[in-house]
Amino acid sequence: MQVTVIDYKAGNLTSVLKALHHLGAETAVTDADLSLVESAERIVLPGVGHFAATERLDATGLTSAIRAVIARGVPFLGICVGMQWLYAGSSEAPEQQGLGHFAESCARFLESNKKVPHVGWNSLEVRKGSRLLAGVEPGEFVYFTHSYKAPVTADTAAVTDYIEPFASAVERGNVMGVQFHPEKSGATGLKILRNFLEWRVEARAC
């Protein structure tokens, strides 16, 4: 199984690649080679830092290429900012559009006496029917580091509570995202990545 990993110069590539290799996946990394996206069997978009950095995806043509392969049914996983990019946008960089696969937008945590960013281990409440989170038990912990979050909607696959409930995982069809870092989340994170690698692509009618 080959996984195409997108490098938009703001991703946590090393640990993501290490986790994928540990699970037996072959990887190809690209920051601009559209052919690697177009031929991909799986795509992972790791991300850290500022939402504005996703502008590089537009500038290199990767956004259009990713949209096309998603339409063909290729499984796609966004991690952290990579998940936020799946939405219409984020208040962190209002001028920068996201992919728009999910219509909502991401926003900063509400003002609170708790620290922002949200850094450290927190639990998942998994919604029934998630293929990405299959086998993850209620209350299992994963590792977060973020200041912006996605709202809880019908597409939310898992909810986490920090200051307020937010979508810690999202899933619709072959497109999924996790706000946490599975590559830093021990056995639970590896279980989730394994589910992604074993994702069975459904045939689509011509």
C-alpha cells in the first residue's frame, strides 16, 4: 500500500512517516508533484502551525488535484491543520479558503480560564458508525496541540471536550480528518492509522 503524503512546508512529516512505515505502508512525499497525487492510493495531509500556510496548496495546484482524486473515491486523511483545511475556512486566516468539503468553518477556542492552545492528552467520545475509529473504545486518550477547532456537526466522528465540545474527528465517505496527532498517540493512534490504511475503497459507478 502506497500513501502519498502532502508536504506544504508546515507539516509534521517525520513522525507521520515513521508511524506509516511502522504499519508497513510505503510512502511518497510531494510538495508540488501533481502526478503523485493523481496516482495516489491513499493521501495524508499532516499539518501544524498557521492556517494561512495552506495557501501553498492552492498555489501549487494541489488543491485541485486533491479535489479530483477525492471525487474518484481515494481515501484522504487530514491531520490537525490538515483536518481544518477540509472545512470552508478558519477564523485564524479569514482570507484563506479551505477545501470546502465540509461547509462549516473552524474557530478559536472561546475565552476561558483554561490555557489555549489545548496541548496534551484528552479523551475521545466516538460516534457510532465511524470506520476510521473502529475499535477505539469510549474514553481512549489521544494527543492534541491546537488553538482552533471544528464545530460538532452530523459529520463529526468523535467529540472531545476542552473549554467546549469540539469535533476531534470528522468523516464523510472517503474523506476524514483528526484534530489530534495519531502519530503521537501511542497504540490508539496506530490503530486509527491502521484503519485508514485498511480502508476498503468502494467501487463507483461510471
